[in-house]
Amino acid sequence: MRRKKREALKAKLKTQPSPLLAQALHHGNDSGPATPKAGDITPVSPVVASPASEAALNSPAPFQIQKDEDLANHKVETGEPEGDSPSAADYDPTLDMKEDRARHDHRLVTDGADLSSSAYDETKDSHDVPMPDAKPKKSSDDEFDMFAASSDDDDMFAEGPVKPTTKTKSKSKQLAANLLDNWDDHEGYYRIILGELLDGRYHVNSILGKGMFSAVVRAEDEQTGKVVAIKIIRTSDAMKKAGLKEIDILKTLSDADPDGKRCVIHLERSFEHKGHLCMVFENLSLNLREVLKKFGRDVGISLKAVRSYARQMFIGLTLLKKCNIVHADLKPDNMLVNDARNLMKICDLGSAAIAPVSATDITPYLVSRFYRAPEIMLGMPYDFAIDTWAVGCTLFELFTGKILFAGRNNNQMLRCIQECRGQITLKMLKKANLWDQHFDNNLRFKSAEKDPVTNKDVVKLLNFTKPTKDLKSRLRKASRGFTGLNNKDLDMFIDLLEKCLLLNPEKRITPADALNHPFLKSSASL
């Protein structure tokens, strides 16, 4: 059941700001260090953390699904309204990322305000924020495909049911170069032929779909007999460069985790095929958004399942941090599980970067919007803490089935965040390059809205003296009526999310400390 859209905000207020905040930002005060220079990038998360044992990192907690129904939360009717948070199962981050890119391109050209939702349109390629590789779909056997997407070749965002691609059993063939004049379509995607033999060994048996930067196929490795997923990058120098960077990062992670036990997807190898860079991955089935769609729509999945997935997320983050890598696009769509749904791996390192991040790489549109940490939107230096924030948002979604922060743009994201987590401090704003886009000189938040009557852009000035939609209340409300839920377990879960979603990235919990948190350490009552 889809939720109603939020009611349009009606109030508007115009005022002349005073220069108090501007003076504080330029001259500094006792509340924090002076604003860093543009080129001075300092990691904002503490490096020292409580170490987790090797056994804890290598062995995810036992988690067995006896039947599919065990994944879902079971809820009795309470008679209370469910609230207006949108369903996490229905959210398409690929569409949102595309809209953000359009907004970013428009701002670069006009240096004006964000585009309204009615102004979204097709955009030129931009490489500040790589897009997710594909949109998930169901396959014919009711399983979910790795990197799955619509089979509509003309519109990856096509609505309506998707017909599954039929797998071929024909003998694989190495196609001769003179069989086709052009191996690519007009957008630079490789024209995939079922039954073709890629790199002399991979028999293509199904097309999983295509995303903004690649097409993905499922194939059988004729040398090993294993089924693999192959990402075929579009023909573009920039896309190939980004793909080579992702390969380097994946190789670094594989070298640090040769046994593949640290919950990050394994790149088996790469090759070129008719001018296209190809990446061969281990084959997994469904992502965590598909888990929500199938088992926990609008009610979420069980706390036992959330705990297991959370533990594996933080194991993956410890590996990333050990290798000095920021994922920068964590969300349910980029976390894949096996057929038994008890093991999870982080995937899609296309947006990943080596920390500390260069000043030239700081962009307010990194990470899919609903999982974007406040420091990104404010133009602050960022590091590993943005991944912890994204995990916190993801865990909320898994348990409740609802999206935590659902702002339509960065400005409204910051409003949603402050309604839940409180006012962003002057100390943070002093480190922000984009503070004046969202705050006036008196530290009042400039909420950019549409007047519901005139449809004109208005600005409402807000102070968040106290959270009005705090995390604890929202989680407790969402869990009312859940059967078999232990309040102590819920309290520990809330505490972990509170620590993941601290506004100050310097104080946000580290992956190693998260693995030592009582919610992830204690499993007796789960």
C-alpha cells in the first residue's frame, strides 16, 4: 500500500538576515576551529577504534531462514495511522540520482535555485556521481537477479510488468568481427547476443538489464562451470576510466580479503570485448530492497534478520576502512544476498574513492539522496563516516519498511534530518562551503518550498530547537503491533542507529565500535 504524499507546507516568511553568522564563519569563535582552506582536507572520523576480533570479522553470526515468512515482521492491527513516510520497497534511487544530476547540471549553468520536480528531464552524462548499474526485476523463476533491471531496451525506467528474458541453451559461439558492422547501439551499449561466447569462455545465457553506465548479463563460465554476472561498460572514455578505477579498488579489497569473508563482493577478473570493458563478478541473487519488496513491504523485516545484515554491513565497512576506501553509495540496492538469504555482500564500488577525499572531488550530490549524510550536502570534507550514515538509514528502512529521510532535494533533506536529529551546529557550518545555500546569517534554516496556493517559490526560516520527529519515537511507533519483539532488543537497536546518525561525523560510531555494540554482540533474545 502506497503512502499519501506529504501535505504541502503553507507558511512563508521573508526577513532580512543579519551578518552575525557570516562574521562567525569568517573570523571564527570559541565554538570550533577556523574554517579550513579549500585545499586543506582533514579526515573527520576518528581513526582509533575498538578492534574487532578476526573471528568476529570472518564469521557472520548464524542466521537460518526456515521459511520465507521468517524474514518479515508480523504485525497485528493497532488501529493507529501508519504515518506519511514513503515505502522503502517502492523507492527507485536510480530515478532520484538522475534527477539530482539534472539539478546539479542546472545549478552549474544558472547558479540558481534547485530545479522543481516538474523540471526534471533527460540529462547529459556527468561523472561526479556514478549511477547504480541497473534497476532490479523479478526473473521467471521468482528469484531476483544480481544487478537486475528492466528488459526494455529503450527506457530503463519503463513502468509496468517486466517480461523476463528467456535463457538460452544453444551452443555458445565466438562471433567473428565481420558479422556486424557495428557492435554498439546509438547510446554506446554493446548489442548483446544470447549464446555468444565472451572472452572465449563466458556463455551468455540471459540479459539481466542495463543501467546508466553498463549492461549486465548472466553467463556460464565454460572453464569452471560456474554462473557469473558480467558488467559490460558502455563505450565512453570517461566511463571506461571510471570502470578501471573501480577495478583497481576491487582488486585492493580482494588482496586484503583473499578468502572473500569480509562481506564485499568479489571481482573474479576483467577483460575487453569489442572495445567494451567487462567485469566478471561472483553470482548473487537479490538485493536488500528486493528483500523488502518480497518479504517486508511497509512492515519491514524481522529484527533478527536486521541484526544479521547489520553485522555483515559493518564487517564490510571494516574492510573498506582498512583499505582506506570510502564506498560513497551505500543503500539497500547495493547490498546483495545469497539464495539462502543469510549472507550479504556490499557491491557496486563505482562511486568509491580513496580517503582522504580531494577538495576537487567534493560534490553535494554524492551518494543517493535518501542516504546522503549532512556533511555532503553542506559541502564539507568527508570520509568513512558517510558510509556509516548510509548504513543507519538502510537499517531503519529494513526494520520499518519506510524511508527515514525523504526530502525531494538537498535543502529538504537537511530539513528532514534536523526535524529528526536536531539543529546543525555552528561548528559544523564553519567547515561547510555551502552553508549559505541553506542557512541565513542568524543560523536560521532557509527551507525552500512551493506555496501551495500561488505555486511560487518561497523561503521559510526555521529554528530546530527540539526534534519533532525524533528517531526513538519513530522506531517505537513503527514497531507497535509487531509480534515477538523484545523491548530490550529494540532499545539496543535504537541506540545503535542513534550512534550511526549523529550529525557530527567526528562523533559517529566507527565500524569496529559498531561490531562491539550490544545490539550486534548479544543475540540470546533474538
